[in-house]
Amino acid sequence: MRFTKQTSLAALLSTGLLLSGCASPQMNETRMPHPSFVYQKNNPTSAHYALDIEQGLGAQEGDTTTLDTLLTSIERSLTLRPAYTREQALLVLSQIAQAIRHDGYKTKKQNFLYKGLRSKKLDCDLYSLIYLGVAERCILPLSVVDLPGHWFIRWHFSPDEYLNWETTSAQEISDLEYLRLKKIPSDKMRELSRDEALAYQSETIGKGIPWIHSLLHTARWREVHERAQDALLRSYIQLLEENPELRRVYQDKSELYILKGELGRAAPYLRALELTPSASESVSNSIVLKHD
């Protein structure tokens, strides 16, 4: 199937419910993190939000209690400061990893956070959500970085000064090393906002649900999922407005996903293209995408 200007979003989505969803600078002096990379103290945290997405899919109140206990245990083990040197940041990240391991958690592929909390088996996505939860409780300048098939954590000292942390092995890994290990170009490494991270987690959860269950999601799940997807769309639009040269990239990505049959993953790119037409495009020539 090749996308045409006559193809509507409603037609694309009629076949499915779901939209789709590490060089480290040397920092020896004490620096306050850049404000744009400091979370406000959120309660519930990103990790709680992820469990909220899983409500109706098996997550229960006891899982929230387990998460609270884990986050509290981690928080108590940390050496917190108003500002951090590079070495102090690495110490805090190591303390988070040690607290998680001390609680018996190991690394294994897992789509659902509630299942990971029960089995004590987490993958890179779920580890990252736990780290974000700690960051939001303790006001740490952490964010998630997305690679094809992998997440890791980034600690920012400023917009351009940071270190990367591999949660599955509890070690620092540079951007160049991640790119070498994954055999990908640098444009495949993307830092995510909190909303984007949750949107991607929502997509991952969707991939782990049998088709019949995806048709029977609760209204609560759809509400949370759609809110996260709206945030992802806003991010795509902002990037496109700031970098018009991304139009070709967005077009290529949407066509690739459509050809692969991943229609939900194509939709945000197509919608962003429609809402931010280039100077040479008239409204009548823009891609027609409508919500049902």
C-alpha cells in the first residue's frame, strides 16, 4: 500500500485501534542542571503513569504499592545534593542501580511494568521508567533517550553537557559507543520528553496485547493513551516547525511504516505534515487527514 493524498487517517485507523506506541562531556566542577532538564516533583511519577496505562490489562492496586515501596527504598539510598559534579552524578546513578538489584530485580524482556514488578524482571524501557520515577521524586535532571529497540538514561548538566547511563548493565556509555554497538547513524538517537516516553511505552504495551484485547480496552486506557499520543504529535509538529528539512524524513518514515503495515506508527508523522504545511504547499495540496 502506498500513501496518496486521497488517503484519510480514518481509513488508516479503521484497521486498528492503536497509534504508535549513549561522548560524555568531562564535568569536574559543580554545576546546577539546566532548568529545562529538571523535572518538577511529580506525584504520581512517570512510572505511576505507566501503571495507569496498564489499568484494565492486569495492573492492580498492589502493583502501585510495590512501585511506591521500590521508589522509596531507592530514594533513601541516594546521596542527594542541590548540584552535582560528574562524579557525584555517577554515584547517584550507581546507587539507583544498586538499590534496584538489592531488591532482587534482574534484566529480562518485559512489556508490562506491573508484570515486571511482580516477577522482578525488567527490560531497558521499564528500568528507564523506574529511573524517571526516582528523578521526579528527587528532582534529578534525567531524561530517556530512544534508540531503535532500546532506551537508556541521560543525566544533563546543561543542554549540551551530559552523561549517558545504561540501566541494564549499570555503566556509563558514550554516544559514539551506543551508535557503534547498534550500528546506526546519529539521527536515530533521540532524547524524549516525559510525555513522549509515556507515549512510546503506551505503544510498547499495545504490541504486547492480543488483537482481540486491543478491541476491548477500557475507556480509561484509551483516554491515557490518546493523551500521551497528543503529546507525541505536538512534539513532532514543534520539531517540524523548527526544522523544515525534516519534511522529507517524515514523509519517508510514514511511507515506510505504511509499507510495513504499521499504520498506527505512520499516523503521527502524517498528521504533523498536514498541520505544518511547507511554504510551497497550499492547504488543498496538503495530505488529507481527519479524525473520526
